[in-house]
Amino acid sequence: MRTLVKFTRDGRRVEVAGTAILLDGVLESLEVTDLVNHPRKFQILAAAPDATHVAGRIALTAPEAQAALAALSEGHRQLAASPAAIAERFRLAANRRAWSEGIE
């Protein structure tokens, strides 16, 4: 299920699908970054003064970021509960244990 976050000024859709943020259906980012921690915060604020977060090249306001983070959190929760993800975690744990015991 896709969650609409916003439309860009040129009409493209910004959506969250599972654990990814999409711009017009193409992967843009896997996370939302607080602008305080961003290395180019001054350039971003000059272009989008109301931005508080970014997702890849997309500037987000506080309500948009909150919606994106909520949708990403739900996507991560669903992914963690899937049988494939559970099997992968068991496989990785078994490989780590074998590696620590010297078995390759």
C-alpha cells in the first residue's frame, strides 16, 4: 500500500511504499533526515524556507515528514513480521554463529 505524502511543485507524487520513499514511482530515499543534521541545511533552507526534513532531494515540512515517518515505521513493522524476513534473520544468525565458531 502506498501513502501519499505530498505533490511537488511540478506535480510529481511523493509517496511511501513499504520502507521506501518514491518520487513519481521511482525510489528516492530510504530515510527521512532531520534538516538540523543535514550538511547542506543552509542551501536547502534558502530553496525551501519551510522545510524541516529531507528525503533524498525532497524537502519536507514538519507535517509531511511526520506522515512519511509514520508510513515508513508501518512499512518496517510489516516487513519485520513477514515470514521471509523472519527466515532471513534466522539464516543470518546461524551464519554469524557458524562464523564465530570457525565454520565456513
